[in-house]
Amino acid sequence: MNNILQSTSTQDFAFAQNRVLRNTYALLALSMVPTILGALLGIQMQFSFMADSPFIAFLLFIGIAIGFMWGIERTKNSSMGVVLLLGFTFFMGLMLSRILQVALGFSNGGSLIAMAAGGTGAIFFTLAGVASTTKRDFSNLGKFLFAGMILLLVAMVANIFFQIPALALTISAIAVVLFSAYILYDINRIMQGGETNYVSATLAVYLDIYNVFVSLLHLLMAFSGEKD
């Protein structure tokens, strides 16, 4: 009898986590629509977020992003959480338009963007596949990844003042590795039962993908960009 109950409980748990994962992937796909719309609008408007004051722009961006994330977490169990998430992804699309404008300034800019998108997709599908099929628990990575993210933010702030090209490239390379690891971690958390809300899960995975894409594009522009 105990074995039957345990088997039923295990099946219910697996079903619940697979449902969270499916809903996360569906909302993640939907979130790409406002991101693309925001990016296209930003390119059309030649949007530049306080380009003359990069440090103030960085602080303002962080403040707005934290505000959105706070609101999403507060309303994650209602439809408003989805609305705020899609609003946030539109905002992130606007912010993305700046680096896309720079990329499109290269003669091979379209190819660079496509390569960054393809590389991001390959990283995501590979690591998400591993995270969702392995029985290993990667929750022990959380503290190391968080510490790495704090150090990365400190380095980014420092480079706003120092403007060292080599440091910028190092930051981008580390960001690709760090947020790729976060994809593995965040998807695995869903499968291990550490995340049961698909809105929160989508927010985490979206930010992972976004940062991998931006960092890959920066590296590709630096090493493969061709000026007219």
C-alpha cells in the first residue's frame, strides 16, 4: 500500500513539474513578441537611453527593472503577473535596441545578430534539455552563481568609468558562461520542485536568455564586426 501511495505521489509531482515547465516555455515564447516589438520600435526611433550619462542610465535601468520584477513577483499568482511580465519584456526590448543599432552599423550587422540569436538558441536548447532530463540536482550552484553575478555587476559599474575594451570583452565572456549556467540552474529548479510558479520561472529564464544574447552579440561585434 505504501509503495502504491509513494508511486502515485511521485507521478503527481512529476506531472505538476512538467506542467510548470510547459507553461514556462509557452509564456517564454510569448514574451519574445513584446521583446521584438520593443526592439523594432527602439531601432525605428533610434532610441538611446541617456547615452550621455551612462552611469545614471545604468542606475535608472536597474531601478526600473527591479520595479518591474518586484511587481511581477507580487502578482505572480494572478493574470496581472503575466501582464507585468509582458510589459517588462517590452521594456527590455527597447533597451536591447541600442546594441542592435550598433550592430546594424556594421556591414555584416544582420549576420551578427542572427549568429548571436542562433548561438543563444543552441545554448538554451542544449542546457534546458540537460536540466530537464538529468536526475542530478544543481541547486548547490545557486550561491556560486549569485556571487558571480554580484562580481559581474561590480565589474560592469567599474567599466562604466574606466571604459577598458579588454575588460568589457572579459565581462561579456564571463556573462555568457554565467547566464548559461543560470539556464541550467533555473530549468533544473523547476524539475526538482524548487520553483512551482511559471511566471517567476519565465522571468528567471527570460533574463538568462536575454543576457546570453546581449553578451554573445557584443563578442561577435568585437571579433567579427566589419565596418563599411
